Amino acid sequence: MATSSQTSHDVDVDEQAGYIELLRNNLNFRRLWAGTLISYLGDWFNTIALYTLVSTLSNSPLALGLVFIIKMLPWAIVAPLAGVIVDRFNRRRLMIGADLARAVVVLGFLLINDASDVPWLYALMTAQVVIGAVFQPAKSSSIPNITTPRELLTANAISSATWSTMLAVGAALGGLATEWLGPEAVFIIDSATYLVSAVFIYGTTIPQETVEVEKGLVRSAVREIVDGWRHLKRHARVRRIALAKATWAVGGGALVYMLTLIGDQIQPGAVAAGIGVLFMARGIGTGIGPVITRALFTDRSNWPTVIGGAIALCGAFYVGVGLIPWSPTTLGVAAVCALVVIAHAASASNWVLSTVMLQKRTEDRFRGRVFSTEWLLVMVAESVSIVLASMILELDLLTLRQTVLTFAGLQIVSGLLWIPLVAPRERREAGEGASSREADVAEEMEAAVAE
């Protein structure tokens, strides 16, 4: 089992652990993985049902955009405090508590029946998201503590692929379940999956460096949040990678939001099914992306450049989505889905590489705050992106197709700017780090000779 001292520094490992090997030999990771797999499935059932419910009740692009924003903005607001909580309290217990609380909250969606209830739906979503804002950094921060250095990349690839697979399966099944059973049945299923997740995590052992809780948690939390930001300010190598996902989100947030509107175009009269098909394609793409990336990009010195290229490539394939016909025929749906698969395979490469780099570059005692700050940046970027796109569509400033092309172009520009702004600095600092290590070795040898 790995400790924080094993994983807090950038360690190059020639041979990565295999997927089956990791799941077979690492009991704690297997239990954590199984619990999150089940809850992810329920989450995507829930998400498709919410998109469909709001779209049906309101028939407004802005109202639908608010669903996306509420799934992100409250997370962004509480993320820094959540990071402090994750660093100071037992992460295993936090995850169990979050699962139990969310199991209760999602049952409240059963009370949403007409357009006048939509504000209550937003309130329940906010509670669900705020609780999830503690669970996610707790999970991300726990993975380095229950894996060895040679298992870490594989564990992150599995975690990313699991999220993606459950997105694909959950979106497809959630779309069908919403059409056949209704949203109410879907919300009950989601509640049950949180309970199953809590059972798996209960059986997991997660070693952790914790800070003793002092009186005046809020005051000390504010101080520690500031310390986390200062940590990012002092460590440029951590700060740059913490911006990778947010760089994608500048255009990517709006593009994912508009998938729900395109879903209505390719499946008229069956909104849930159309949304489910496109989100399934997104899930397939994000599932295969980390696997391909792990196989192709073994030289970690190239990862910063790969991140920028992946962001731009995602935008390029969304340009394709904006240019082809959105016909309800089998061929038309397949063409859109194929482009979405490739676009999100690229975006997933950015996701998994930046996650591994951030885990390795951050000390365990700061890791929760750093990951929460990263989520803050991602959510703010996505929220701004979605607000702009939904307002453009609500006011009829551009057509849906034109808006897709606009934000796809913005994403291409973001990725292309990342490469010259970040990659050269990464190479230069890597060289300086190697020189520093060589100097330390030389000094040790001289000291040994002198003795």
C-alpha cells in the first residue's frame, strides 16, 4: 500500500501496473472503484432525467442552461472550503456521509411536477452538488494514498474510464428509463446507488495525513484556503497544470450543454432518448481516450504539449459537429455520435494527464485544497461558457449551429495558445530540475570521497 511519501513527488516509473493486476491485487482501490462505479451509474440516470424534465416543463434554453450551471457553480463556490475539510478530516468518513446525504436529497425530486416547481428543483440540485463537492476531492485525494507509484497512472486511467463508461451506459439506459419508466423511477434508482456506494467505501481503508481540528473551523479554514492559494502561487509547476481542465472548459462547457439541444434535433419527440444517445457517445469517447493516451504517450516530458493538442483537437471535431446535418436518420445520428466520440476522447486525454501530474506534484497535506481549487477554476470557466451560450440562444443572437461553431473555434484557440505558453516552460524547468539533481549527486559523491 502506498503512503503519501511515496507519491508526493514526481516519480518516473518505467513499468506501469496493468488494469487487471491493479484491481486484483489492490483491495482498497477495488472497493473505492466499485462504490464510485455504482454511484456514477445512478448519477447519469439522474442527470438525463433532470435535463429532460426541465426541458419539457420550461421549453427554454436558459432554463436548461441553469441546470448545467447549478451542477457546477455551487460546486465552485464551496470547493475551497471542501478542500480544507478533505485535508483536515477523515476522507473515508466524508465520502460515506456524502453518499448517505445525497441518497436522501435526490428523493426530493419526486415532488417536482410542473413548471412552478422548477425553482425547488434548482434548490435540490444545489444541495446535491454542494454535498458532491466534498465527495469528489476526497476521492481524488485518496487515490495516491491507496496506490503505489507504479499503480497511480493506471488507477487514474481506470477512474476516468469508469466515469466515462458509466456516462455512456448511464446516459443510454437513463434516456430509455426516463422515456419508459418516467423520471420518478429514475430518481429512486439514483438514491439506491448512493447507498450501495456507501457500503463499498465503508469497507475501504484509506491512510491519510490529517491536521488536528482546532476551534474556530471557519476562521482557520479561511487561513488554510489562503495557504492553498499561496501554495499554487509559489509552485508554478502545480499552478500551470491546475489550469489545464479550465482551459478546456472555456469552450467545452458550452459545447457539452449544447449536446442536449442537438439531442432534440436528432430525435424529435423523444428528447430523453436523443440526449441519452449523444451523452453515451461522449461517455464512449472519454472512456477510450485515457486508454489510448496511456499506451501512446509514455514519455511524460511530452505531456504538457499533448494536453494543449488534446484541447484543440476536441474543438476541431466539434467544428465537424457544427458543419454536418443533424438529421434523425440512422446515418445522421451515427455521424454526429462519431464526431462526439473522437472529440471527447481528446478531452479525456487532457483530463487524465493533468490529474496524474497534479497528484504527483502536490504534497498530500495540500492535495485536497489544490484539487478543490482546480475544480473551482473548471466550474467557473464552464459556468461562464454555458451562461454565454444559453443567453445567445435565448435571445436568438445566433442559431444553435452557429453557436456550436463559435465555441468550438474558441476551444481550438485555447488549446493552441496553451502549447507555446506552457510547454516551453515545462521543458525548461524540467531541465533545470535535472541539473539540480545532478549537482546534488555530485555534492554527495564529493562528501563521500572526503570522508
